[in-house]
Amino acid sequence: VIYEIDSIIPPSATDIFSIDAKTGEIRLTGTLDFETVTLYDLHIKAKDKGTPPLPGHCKVVVEVLDVN
């Protein structure tokens, strides 16, 4: 299975998240700021290596909490 981020809402956050194509592990590549954005929607696509490849989709919601 190959994983990829299909889209991120808000689009300005495309540089903040990355995904490992083999494991599907989502990581932060930047910082999150509660005062800027409190909720991110990541649309993830997983595709097998069959012929034809069959895709699957899911949504990951990241809520940023203010802990001050």
C-alpha cells in the first residue's frame, strides 16, 4: 500500500504535514499555532499495487488545543 496526502485544509498548511508513503505515519514538519489555525483536515489516499490499483480514502482531523 502507498500512502499520500491528497489535500489539506487550510491549503496554507501543506508544508506543515508529511506522510511516510510506506507506513502511512503522519509527521509534523513545521509548528502549529493555536492562534493562527485551530483545526486541520487532512485527506489521505491509500493505493495498493494491484492491476488496476485500488484506492482508499480517509480523513484525519487535527485539533490544536491552547494549553497556556
